[in-house]
Amino acid sequence: MKTTSQPSIDSNQLYQPLIPGLPDEISEQCLLHLPYPYQSLLRSVSTSWNKALTDPNFHLSKITLPHVFVFAFNKSSSLIQWQSFDPRSRRWFVLPSMPIPNSSPSVCPPAFASAAVPHRAAIYVLGGLRSDTQSPLPTVIRYSAAENKWSEAAPMAVPRSFFAAGAIGGRIYVAGGSGSEAAVERYDPETDAWTVAAGMRAGMARYEEAVVGGKMYVTEGWTWPFSFAPRGGVYDAASDTWREMREGMKEGWTGVSVVVGERLFVITEHCECRLKVYVDEDDTWRYVGGGRFPSEEVRRPFAACAAEGRIYVVAGRLWTAVGTLSEAAADGGLSVEWELVEAPQAFGDLVPVSSHVLYS
């Protein structure tokens, strides 16, 4: 019986360039400049685009463009809404709805904490508080910018609300909070598992925190009109130990913090909301020179983050003050110039809880 042989397929015939007429190296750079929420939609353009856009190496090693991610809620309905801001196009993108655990039909948005792991292009939302029972939650919800979707991760051992969270060396550390006293846990995204870390010397709730290098600085912070002295601690991830925060740092921490490089800044919560920087050598804070912060337009509460020498202060209505830092030529100090970026009118009822930078 005679059989019909199948024609061989040349491997070159299966190859599809990303963009006809351009080398793939250049085409990849074009794809990287696509607004990240659209990357998943564009997988249907061609087989080669789908392969490139789903390649983990494409997202985790080549991404260099920062986006500001803002956890916000509607002040009337408490409905949670995540937004992403592209500093280059000045456009906002709505993220998919963050899933709320079935056991918590109503939650208090400010009770959550969140932390970003930039090299994984991921944000983790932790803890929370049920509005109906006032019970802290052990929830951990992960957002992947590469996939533009949410998923549940391993819950914390200790339910928490109004607590500190920060990422050090790719791991997430959570400390204290309502319902957890002085307990501290660490989360490893690689294994999706929690382990116990050294406990705080004294439990505190409703924190302001910042990660500088391998240390997480945690403070109760001053509350205007500064009616009581704050407490503060410093966690060293390398030695898994806590120490007391220095007096100058603690007493001068009078607002929302943001870290630029290895420098800790605070946007003060009173008067003209001036920017100041912590000077480790003499345990003091110094005001940063330059232009006036647009305090009349950008009103508390603030959520701050930084990327590429710029500070992004997101406020009510999601209006954003963008501060560009530079070295002042005259005295060698720092200077900042502020620019106001208005948000769409549809954001008029939104209040920020936190913000992070991912390279998406």
C-alpha cells in the first residue's frame, strides 16, 4: 500500500518576527513601552507577541519603566479601587478589582497594609479589618503587574490590622498591629510560606514605616497637634534583631515617609507640608530647599513613593505632587521642585491608603 509522505516543515517557516522589518531586539524595546495593562490584551496579535509577552524573562529582567500603583477607596462607600499612574504619559489605569475574602464582606480599607517586591513586579496586600465584627484578618492578596491580575497567597499566622509592612531582600516583613501585639512574621514569595521573626520590644498599632537598606524603621509617628511622644523601633533583617529608634529620628518623624536611594525623607503633616531629610551622622532632620509644596491643592491624607530621583505624593482625589530632587549648587544641600498633576474628575471621591512603584 502506497503511503503519502507529509511535507517537512522548515523551522524558518515557523519563525515570526515580532514586528516585520525590525530586529527582535528593537521590537522588544517597543513592546516594553506599551502601557503594562495592555500587554496581556496584545498577546492575541500574533504567536510571536504572545510568546514574548508571556516570557518571565521579558517581565522580570527587562522592565525598566516605573509606574505608580495607588491603593485607594471611595470615601462614601469604602469601595476599594486600585489605580496605576504612568509618569511619562500622565495617564491613569484602573486595575482589576481586588478580591475580598468571602469571610469579610465589608472591610475597613485603611486597616490593610501593603508592600511591593519590585523585582517580581508584585504587590502584596495584607491583613485588614472586618467592618461588621471589627476582627483583624490574616489575608494576603498578590497583584502581578506582568499578568495584571490578583491571586490569593498563604495567609499570615496572626490576623492583623493597622500594622507595619515592608519588603527587605525580596521578603516581606509584617510587625505588630491591632490583635497581634509585638508579633513579627516574614514571608518568602518563592515558597509562599510565612515564618516567625524576632518580636518587637513593645507592640504598637497604626504605624508609619520605611525600609532603608536592610532595615525597617517603624514609628507611631507624631499626631498633630503633637499631643504625645511617639515610640519607634528598627528591625535589622540580617541579624533578625530589634533596637530602639534614635531620639532625633523619632521626634522629627512628623509626617509621611518616602525613601529615595538610601535617604529617608518626610513630607511634614502640618503647615506648608515641607520636605525634610534625615541626616544619620548627627541624628537630625533638615529641611530641603527649593520650590513650595502645592499644599493648597494637594491635601491630606498622603501616600508617597519614589522612583528615579522623583517623589510622588498622592493625595485626596488622587491629585499628585511630583517632586524632582537635585543637589543644590550653593551649599551642597538638597533642593526639590514640585509639579502638580491633576487627576480625572471621576477620582473626586477617592482617598489614598498607600502607594508603590513597580517597573512594569
